[in-house]
Amino acid sequence: MLGGRNGKIRQKSRSSDTDKHAFPKYYLYELVCFFFIHKQLKFLNEHLRKSLAQEAARLIVEHGIRDYGQAKRKAAEQFRVGGASALPSNAEIESRVLEHQRLFEPELQEKRLRTLRLIAADIMGMLSSFNPRLTGSVLRGTAAINSGIELHLFSDTPESVATALKKNGLVFRDYSHRYRFKGLQWTLVPGFKFQINGEEICTLVFSEMGIRQAPLSPVDQRPMKRVGREQLLALLE
């Protein structure tokens, strides 16, 4: 009897030990499955982001869409993507724009970029008293079909810029653009827009002190790169 009972006790004890080890194994199996699914979802999300960035870049280059936000939203509509988390950053899109231009139209892009930079250099010479700086896609090398030339001028009286434009026989209209500065809210900067040889030029007039602090780039949220006329001419050599 005792032996029988002890045998049952030993058998029950072995069963309990097995149960103790079974739970961790099952838990480990769930963790492995979770990790695998998470990795697959991450891969699919990254692949989707790349596809959206490529499509947004194509829309910018081939259809002349200037706003990166508009391009990515249009790409998301075409892919039927609703979540903002899957959308690529502006920096990712710009990288794809450069890639698209170098792959499909390197000679055309180089020629167009040179043309725009030459026009910018001429205008900067014309408006030299306002310490002009070239910035935007023409400087970064990503100018597409409808890309305009963006120039930053510095004067405490925007009216003096208007007077200079009139003296040079340019027909212009009022224009303004919102910029964000580090640590500050969005600021509306006044300016003027006109055309030369069919190309659009946007001149934004910052205060004279504004030359010391560049606004943040919409592409990477860092201070915008700006160059003077001499630096631009060096790029053209």
C-alpha cells in the first residue's frame, strides 16, 4: 500500500515537474511568433514607405508638384494608405527625387539646373545691395519642372526692394511665405514674385539681422543652406 501510494506520489511529482517546464516553452513559442510577425510587419512598412517615397518623387519630377506634403498625400491616395505612420519623411522623398533625376534624366537635369543658377546669379548681381542668398531646390540640386528660384534678401524696408525691381524694369507682384525658425513659431515673410525667361523667381525679404539666422528647411528641419553670389558662381565653374 505504502509502496503503491509512494509510486503514485512520485508519478504525480514527475507530472508536476513536466507542467512546470511546459509553461515556459509555450511562452517562448509565443515570443518567437510575436517577434517574427513584428519583424515581418516592420519589413512591409519599410517597403511601403520606400514605395510611397518613390511615387511622391515621380510626381514631383514628372508632374511638377512643388509641395512635398501634397506629393506624399497624393501617393498615399494612389496606394490607398490611410495611416500617417507609413508616410515617408520629406528627406526620404528628396533622396528619391535625386535618385530619379540621376537615373532617368541626368543630362536634362544638369542643363536645367545650370540655367536656373545662371538666372539666379544675374538677379543676385542686380540686387546686390540687399545681400541676396540663393536657397531651395535650385541650390540643393533637386529643381524639377516647375521649380522656382528662391532668393532671400535682407532689408528692413521691403519697399526698397520693390523700388529696385521697378528700376530694373521687372513686373512683379506681392508674395509672402511662411517660415519657421528654431525655437520660434511660424513667421510670415513678405516678398515679391516675378518671371525672367519664363522662370519664376521668388524673392523673400528678411530683416537685415535675418542674415544671421536661416529659417528651418521643410526637408530636414535644419537651418536652410544659403549661398551668396560668389559661392554660386563657384558652383557654375
